[in-house]
Amino acid sequence: MTQGFDTLQIHAGAHPDPATGARQVPIYQTTAYVFRDADHAAALFNLQEVGYIYSRLTNPTVGALADRIAALEGGAGAVCTSSGHAAQLMALYPLMGPGLNIIASTRLYGGTYTQFTQVFKRFGWEAKFVDFDDPQAVADAIDDNTRAIFCESLANPAGVPTDIPAIAKVASEAGLPLIVDNTSATPYLCNPIAMGATLVVHSTTKYLTGNGTVTGGAVVDSGTFDWSASGKFPSLSEPEPAYHGLKFHEALGGMAYTFYSIAVGLRDLGMTMNPQAAHYTLMGIETLSLRMQKHVQNAQKIAEWLEADPRVESVSYAGLPSSPYHDRAKAVYPKGAGGLFTVALKGGYDACVSLVDKLELFSHVANLGDTRSLIIHSASTTHRQLSPEQREAAGAGDNVVRLSIGTEDPADLIADLDQALS
Ligand SMILES: *Cc1c(COP(=O)(O)O)cnc(C)c1O
């Protein structure tokens, strides 16, 4: 029987330590692991036996977290990485090569947009940006060199709820994997794999850890994509020279992508999560559902208060009936529209800068998904590399601030906003 979310977030991936009986997952602060003998070492290096070799590849503390995130997302396997951005590169690495492209949503975390435009160019990869509110436009942008479709679930910066089932249908008809960045919804509010996504990426830096202590990321694989069907994914379907001609998909089936990501991705790119970071994230993830319920409740209250305030031009939050995305949010994200939204101020750019400077309880930081409430003026920070038109398209115009509502008492947050606005 599969267990419920509240059980999995505490127990999945964790077993009493075989050496000591320790109930909590120990921090295995070690670089290497002693081989039983030369044959054991050779079997591990050949992927004939699963075990620990070196912590750039696998580590028991990091592995417990990967298994927990995979369980919460309903995936076959997961790999943890050093950051969310590392997770994005890790997710694409097995699929991409020079001359190939992805179709990406225009609504993305600012740093992701920069990665997809600047870094991709140096690899010879391309991202074609499309408004994902129009699934036909996504379908039309696909060409013979497209290898993936990429979007966020509750998309930055305004928490716009992507219609994942509609986009998954386009991906499936094109025989392409859909990759969903589920950072701001978390598996508590959204299960992309259940809606047809192939891969899920996370910045575990945000809600999964939940307390602003460590950076990290994860790539979760559904285990259901047929990597051999089209000949478009040779890394997974063709012989891998470094492992004696092993064909990952043929040999490992639903675990092919996860094993490839560890055995080739982490081995060669080295974007490994460290065991201390995994520990902090394991601590945080135990209370994920409790925190997300409170984030959603608080965001709803504060968005309603702001919308009724005469100093406010508008509030973009799919939890509000005034939002054009309200019905979609209720249908696709029934547990809530998340803890992030944007507010446009009547006073424009100057009013935004003054607001962030005068707030006392809200922290002015470039982060989201903390228990603490956070605010940022995207136009002058996270989205400043973008042109004004790109900022508008991304929902980060000059007169807009983004709020990440924490789990404090909502009355205190409202009092802080009220004093700073006046
Ligand atoms: C923060 C964030 C990232 C990048 O993650 P890091 O851990 O900062 O590298 C990617 N996507 C989304 C939606 C994010 O919020």
C-alpha cells in the first residue's frame, strides 16, 4: 500500500542506521567507502553491483533525501545536486547536444532565463521561448532538433499556474519529455508526474528545506519515458563507451535516466549535493505539508488585504477570484495557489523601492520559500538582466514587487505592510 504524503515526508528513504540503530538519518560525512575486496571494487565500478564508491557520485545521507523527494513526487528515482540551477543542467545533460533545443516558457525564474540564454549558447544549445498559456504555440515551436519542453508549475514571479496536463499532452504527442520546475508549488501542491510530466526539477533551497539555510537541487524521473523509441536520446539508448558499451535504457529500464545522471552526470559534471546540505533539507522536508498549508492560508489573507488597499494598483495571485488564472488554479492546483505573488503599486518604481526599504518584518532578499516573509523588487534585482519587454512578459514590470509569504502571524505581516506603504 502506498503511504500518504504526511507519512512519506517523514519516513521515505530513511531506515534506522544499520550500524548504530540511529533513528534520524546520520550525516555520513565521508568522501570514500572501503571496498570489501578487489572484486567488489571492480563490480561497483562496472555498475554490476549497487553500492558506495565516492561521495561525488553517491552518499547515504544525500541518497536518503533523493529517495524521499522521489517518493513525494511519485517518481522512480531522483538525483540531488548542489543547487537548483545545477539540477536544471543535470536534467538536460542526458538529453542535449550541440545544435539541439528546448521549448521553454516565457515565465521563468530570472536566473533560469539567464542560464537558458547565456550558458546554453556556449554549449551550442538553444531555448525557444513561448507563452505556455497557448499550448498550440508550444506545439508549433517544436522542430526536429527539439529534445525537451520546460516550464515551472506555479511560475515565477507571480505564481502563474501552468496548465501542466495541456502541456504534457503536447509533449506526449511530440514524443518529447516535459520537464517541470516544481520549486514554488512543491509536491504538496502539485504532482507534475501524475499530470504527465517526465522529469521534475527542484531548487531544494526554497520550500523543501524551508528555512533558508542551504542551497540544493534535485532531478526526479518518472521512470516511464521510452528513451529508445525515437533515436533522439542516444546517451540513454546507445552503448556508453565508459561503461563497456552498456545501453542504459535497455539494461536499467525505468531507472536508466537516474543511473545515467549519477554514473555519468554527477561523475563528469560534479554538481554534487553535500551531506550537510542534505541533512538540513531532510529536517525541513519533514514538515513540508504543514508549512505549505500555512503559506497558502497566509498568502490568501495578505493578497486579499492588499487587493482592497487604495495604494495598490493590482495583485497577481491565482488564489484571488479577480485573477484570470483563478479557475485554472482551482482545477490544476486544488490545494492552493502557493505562497508567492506579485503586487503592482500605484506609485510605480519609486513606491516599490520605498516599500522594500521601509518594511521591517519582511526581509529584502533574493530568495523565496522561507518560513520568513520575503520581498524583492524583481525589476532592479533578479530580472534586471532582462529588457523591459522581457520583464513585462515575465510578470516583473518596474512597478511590481514579489512577495514570498512566510508562516508568521498574518496580522503582523499586514501591520508591517501597512506601515511601510504609508
Ligand atoms: C531559486 C530557483 C531556481 C534556482 O535554484 P538555486 O538553488 O538558487 O540554484 C530555479 N528555479 C526556481 C523556480 C527557483 O525559485
